[in-house]
Amino acid sequence: MNAVPHLPWGAWYDEGEFRLEMPEGWNISYCAITDAPGLSETEIESALSQPIGCEPLEKLAQGKSRVAIAIEDITRPSILEGVLNAVLRRLLRAGVSKENIFFIICNGAHAPMLREDVERKLGKAIASEYWVLNHNPYDNLVDTGILLGKTPFQVNRDFYHADFKITIGSIMPHHFAGFSAGGKLVLPGLSDIATLERSHKFVMMGLRGGVNEVKNNKFRLELENVVQQVGVDFFVGVVPNAKRMPAGLFAGDLVKAHRKGVDFGREIYNTPVPRDADVLILNAYPKDSELLQADTAFTPLKSIKEPIVKKDGLIILTSCCSNGLGHHSLFGPGMRLYKPPVQRRFLKENALIFFSQNVNPAEYRKIFHESYPFKTNWGDVLNMIKSRFGEQCNVTILPHAPLQLLS
């Protein structure tokens, strides 16, 4: 057997590598992102000192009595502890008392984060010294008086009533919003379930959204219009690298800073790939914590028009799924936007195999169509590849598929 570079595996929970074995005769292309090194503490401070489109954080926060810091949840990849500590130092220098700063997790329709997850995402010091609350899309909401179409927009009550609002999250490719973060941290991150349903339903109907598109993305433009009316005083966008460390930090105005981050993200996530794959392996890291997030590994297929897999080729989706099925209050089994699994049209003539060691067949069949085999043993996957292509096979591996924009 021929050992190829290991797949990164188990973001936040298992945090390791999965060893792929391949026969000697196979032609293997391991296609990583362009990438960039993580920022030093000095570089993080420098980025915060040069806000985009607004005054410095210390000046804006002066005289504020109640500061909300809304951050992405643990289904998102960025390691934020260093950034959060830098933001806190500036707030304290501005004269905001520690007791008047609190954190809100932008759960949207995801599961609430328990203490261990809060420590992983925010760091143990912050978890032990500050009030950290989970957003709930069913309660602790306030009517903003804003309509999303005909749907009254409600938002987290604590966030709404804070007199200074900061949002912090990962800028990376997203199926609906083009890139994540920005206004998306509030809508859907801190929104009510009816607004969540309405916004996502329009995407599912094909009327909104698209990977890598922000300028003319109706989903993003609509949510930004709403969120700007609610008000975000300071946005911090983090562009994570392959190791989930901040490689770029873009702070300031909600839209202007976000767009600068998108430009940088496009640079480091760019991935040249061959166009002759018999087998394409899409690894869900760094969004591989649960089955309900595994779809993000299809991002590369939605970021390019021409096929990279031969007709009748094979696509293998790999994900650690440390938390098994996971949770989603819109798309999870039995939830209001859940639909029984169907064949994925964008796969066209290509077959699909799903590989994970932390999902059971009952969970899998709630999300993926019965025509797509599910395997928990890599040897079984290899046997299926061999039976299809024999001893000569072109394999393309995308180790960080949710991040990767193909060229």
C-alpha cells in the first residue's frame, strides 16, 4: 500500500489525522489550499488598530455601559481565543468595566454550547470570568419592528438591548451567503425561528444565495440590510487557515471589513486541481464535527462550472463527525425544513460514498439517499474503488473541502 498525506480530522474534538491507504499504482493528487500562516499577537493587534470604515474600537466603546460580544458557535472552525483577548484588552482600556461585558453564542438553529465547548471556543479564562449565553431562536427575543418580506424580524433580547454591539466570526465560503460571517452572525445567528425559516426557505427555492458570490447575492444583501437596521457597532472577521488559526483579520464596518476579508479568503482558499479524476475525495474538515455539517464538503463542486471528475466517476465524502448526527432546528430530522433525502442533482452521473466512523446507519439514512453507500471501514471503501476502476486510478484529494475554491 502507498501512504498519502494524512487527512486532517476531528476539528475541536478529536483533532488529529486520518491515515489514507492507497495502492501503489494509483495516481494521487493531494490538492491543498494556497493557505497563509497564522497571525502573531502583534499582527492581531495591528489589524485591530487599523479598522476598515470606522473609528478605532477603543474610541467607539468609550462611555458604553453594556457591551455584547456575539461570536460564532463551535460548528465554525476559527480558533478565536487570541482575537477575543485582544478585543477585551481594548474594551477595558476604553473604560468598559469587566462586569458590563458579556458574550452571546450565535447558535442560530444549531445546538447550544455546553461548558466544555465554551472553553474550547473562547478559552478557559474567558469561560471562567465572563457571562456567556447561548442564543435561543424560540425565546428571549425582541421584536425589532423590521420586516423580512412579510415576516417580523425578532432578535436576541440581550444583544438588542446592549448599547455597544460587537460581532466576531469566520469568513469562509458558504453555500447560501457566498461567504460566512458579517451580517450572517446576527441573521440567522441571533434570529428567531420564523425568520430563520423564511430566509433559508428562499434559498432552498433557488431564489437566493450561491457559493463565493457576495456582490449580487440576494440572500446576503437582504440579511445585511436587516442587520444594519438593528445595528452592529464593530465587526471582526477572521479568515482561518488550514490549521484553523486566524490568517487574516478584518475589523471595522460590518460590510466594508467583511468584503476585505472575502478578498483575502479568495486568495488563500484558491486551490488548483486537475480535471481528470476518477475518484474525488472531499474531506469535511474543518467543519467535520457532525453529520448535519458534512454537506459543506460539497463547496468545491459548487465553486466551479466545469467538472473535475470524469463522467461516471466516484466522489467520496469523508468526515469525522465527532458529535454524530448533530443538531439543526431547521434541517434536522422532524424539523420544519427537513425533507426526506433525495439524490443530489449536482453530482450528475457521479456516484457517492460516505465514510465516517462516528455515525450509525440509522442517522445516515435520515440525511443521505439510500443509493449512496455508507462505510465505517476505509478498507471497504478501497474495495469499492478497486471494483470500479481496477489497479489504475486517478485520485484527487481535497483535504479542507469546506474552505476550497477551485481553479
